[in-house]
Amino acid sequence: MSIALTRPTASRLGLRWLWVTPLVLVTALIAGTAIGETPIPVDTILKVLANQLLGADYAVDRIDAGIIWNYRLSRAVVAACCGTSLALAGVVLQALLRNPLADPYLMGISAGASTGAVAVAVAGLGAGALSLSLGAFVGALLAFGIVVMLAHAANSGVGGGRGVQAAGAIILAGIAGSQLFNALTAFIITKSASAEQARGIMFWLMGNLSGVRWADVSLAVPAALFGLLVCLWHRRSLDAFTFGADSAASMGIAVRPVRGMLIIAMALVTAVMVSIVGAIGFVGLVIPHAMRFIVGSRHTRLVPATALAGAVFLIGSDILSRVLVSGQVLPIGVITSLIGAPAFALILVRDKRS
Amino acid sequence: MRLSAEKLAWSVHGTPLLTDVNLTVEPGQTFGLVGPNGSGKTSLLRLLAGLNKPKAGRVLIDHQPMHTLKQRTIAQSIALVEQQADTTDRITVRQVVSLGRTPFLSALRPWSKEDDAIVAQALRDVDMAHMTDRLWHTLSGGERQRVHIARALAQQPKILLLDEPTNHLDIRHQLSILELVRQLPITVMISLHDLNHAMECDRIGVMDNGRLIDSGPPHEVLTTNRLQQTFGVYAHVIDDPVDGKQVMRFRSAM
């Protein structure tokens, strides 16, 4: 009987929860705009929004309006996009590689994207935001390709054609790949960048939202939406990988094209985010696991839940990075890693036990 | 549906695992696949399920070459129960069996009441209906195997391939699964280690060293000679006084 009672409740919960999504997101964005070195009252924010978006004509302090519109709001929106994208990339990698520790940061994708972006920025291969993203994308794919090849080579002695990826191999390959690309980044910086350039890049590499403007928003929002739509469209394919690639194939998933497309899409989205804010760690690892714990591992729910939680988490981390040390902005990567590293350890320990 | 293989070959890193396999399973037949460890049973089932592309030869589903069909189309006709498939996801029995509906669902054809009914029936077929909401990691090996079979049944396949499905099962569930599989009105190919179980199939094929060395009705194929040559055991046949069927006893060949 308890079965009959719990089922409809669960589905009602799912529905109610969907209603809440935009509310939570808007609240987080307003909080991200309101909280900071100079706190700004919510009604001022709403007035500025009404002025900008609806063409209203409220009287607002010009400096406040400037801070809200040109600085904090764009920053909060990019933080949300970035959190959504990195968390979704984590969901996809964990589902496809059947590895709870997969995430764009650990798999070398972020490191590769950093190298690509730095190469473009320093060596001056073209200019503008788009070419920076393109460089990051090439770097991301290159790094991921090397990591997968390395893991494959390490596994081929054991394989037996069953497509079982030994959990350890791909993580070790990811670490090796990350180190390699981080070294390449450092090499490019010391070789070609001026001292001032180098300082700026190092700060950016740790994850930095300070330079974000509306131009970045127009790149980040479409990228995040694209990532979300791809994941939602392929939610059943992601579910089908529950028992591995062979099982997915026997249930009608064209494994190679679907897996390739999903990974390239996530590498692209990650690369766009890295080119805007630098490499931010642990979002892709911690958020999907937390959400699996709350909404379960079916992607119909997991994908939207992760997208929302990633956005809120990164807006929150950004707020912390601005208020934790007064008069100074910490790199956001420091905050996410301070939260993420212990969570990572927790996952490792729990994984060992089960 | 008729399932046939023509001159199938398969190899990994230059090691041939299957050589020149020809066979046909007629619609509705239950075909048992026997052979020593490493004789190529699993490789053959993987090729027949479309998980690997043969290095040579082809697989035909009702005279249609498999390589011309989409993976999704294949999965709408053929289901496979693998030997071992595990997950670390926190997922319920119902959710696992629901995965079997994947090849039929799309943006235009969302989950429906009918799918719910198919899943419920599949769970009843394997005697797991009382565990619908149990979590996967709390199940025993045998229960997991039965859930996998239910998942395959939820695909409503016309051809069902099972790779040693009775491993891990207690004797009662071994018999009930075999009984269920035999009664299904669809084409079934099942690899088995228990030769007495294999005797209940309509036809059997014997694999040895990557070749299908013999196939036909069980009594013609599983002769004492064959058992000694391929499996390296002596067998003698005993009549069961209860139902008059024949039972094989084995002794190791000195």
C-alpha cells in the first residue's frame, strides 16, 4: 500500500519543484546583485531592472544604477551560466564514463581550455572573445582526447572488449593530462607574457568574475542554454548508460555518435565558460552528486535540478568571494575548491565503502 | 523473427575469437548455446545483438542484414541479457525495468500508461513484482539477474538473447526462468553451462574454440562422443522414473 501512496506524492513533488525553479533562480540573481561591499536594497535593484528592461522611469542614484546594471547583475548572470554549464558537464561525464569522480576539472578539460585560451591571449592568435573561446575549445578537446587515449591505453591490457573503464585509470589519466596542460600554460606565460600580463592571467586562471561585462553575458547565456537543452534532449540516452555502454547499445542507443556528441557539446560549453572566467574547480563534481542524493539519478529530474543548483551554488560562491575578506575579492575558484575538496574526499570515502 | 548468421568472424587484437559461424534460429524456437569457457559463446551473442560489428560475414534478422538497420530499430526487435552488468547509481527495480522501454520512447512518444503496464507485467514474469521499489544495490545477485531479464522483457523483443542467465540463480529460479524463456512465443537464444538444462531447448549449438562445431536437436548433438571430445567428460544417461526423461551424469575424463 505504501507503494500506491508514495508514487503520486513523488510526482507531485517533481511538479511543485519545477514551479519553484525560476523563483529560486531570480532570488539568487537578486541576492547576488544586492550583497557586496556596498549593500544595495532590493527595491533599488527592482527599480533599476524596471528602468532597463521595461523602460520605466524611476528615480535612482546613478552610482547605484551603474553598480547594479554594469557590474553586479552581469556578474551574477555569468556566474549562474557558468555554474549551470560546469555542473551539467559533470552530470554528462559521470553518466557516460560510469565514474563518480568524472568532472571537467579533474578530466583535464578545464586545464586544456585554459591552455588554449592563454595561447590565444598571449601569442595573440586573433583577438576578441570568440577567438578566445575557440582557443579554449580546441585546448579542451585536445586535453580530453589525450586523457581518453591514455586511459584507453592503460586499460587495453585488462579490457576484454567489454568496454569496462577501470575507475582508476581515467582519473589517473585526467590528473596526468591536467598536469601536462597546466605546465604548458605556465610555459606559455613565462615564455611570452610580460610581467603584468602574467599577473593578470594567473589571477584569471584561478577563476575570476571581476572583469565580467554584458558582452560576456551574451556569450555565456546561449552557451548555458545550449548545454541545458542538449542534456534535456538526451536525458533518456543518459539514463540508458546506467549499466554501461554495451547495455545502452542493446537498448538502441547509437553509443559512439551519442557519446561523442554529448562530450563535444560539454567540452564546448566548458571551454566558453573557462574563456570568460577561468578554470573553476569542483562545481561539476559536487553539485551532481548532491542533486543525485536529493532527486535521484534519473536524468529527467537530475538535469534540471543540477542546472539550477549549479547556478545558485556559483552565485553564492561569488557572493562569498566578495564579502569574506573585506576590501578584497578572492578568486571564485578558491571558494569552490574550499567547499569542493572536502566534498570530493567524502565521495571517495563513501565510494570505497560501497 | 528468424535470426541467422552467415560466415561470422570476430577477433580482438588479432586473436580470432569467432571463425566462420553459420546458424539459423527459426521464429519461436529456443536455441541453446553450449561450449567450454572461452569457446566464443559471449562473443557470438554480442555480434548477434549488434554490439560489435563482425570482422567478416553478416547477421540477418528476417533476411534483413543487421548492418543496414539503426541501433534503435535493432533494439525494438532484439533484447540482450548480459552476463554481468552492474551500476553504482541509486536506482529502483522499477526504474531499471523501465529502461527497457528506451528504444520506443522519443520526444513525440513520451512515457505512457501502456509502458507502466508493460513494466509491471515484465516484473510479474520474473517473480519480482513484490520488490518493485527496492533499490538496486540492496538486491542479491540472483535478484539482479531477474531484474535484468525483466528489463529485457520490457523491450517486448521478438528475439531474446541471454548470456548464461541462470548463473547466480537458486535452483527454483533457474527452473522458473528456463520455463519462462521456453514458453515465450518469441525466438530465444540462450547460452547455458548446465547441459541437462540445454537438453530442454528445441535445438542446441556447440561452440568450441570460436567455431560452431555442431547444431541440431539436443539428443543428436549431445552424444557421449561429443561430450568427451569437446567438454572432456564421460557421460552416461539415466532414465528419470518420474517423467521418463533422460538425465546425464558426468565423470571427469582421466
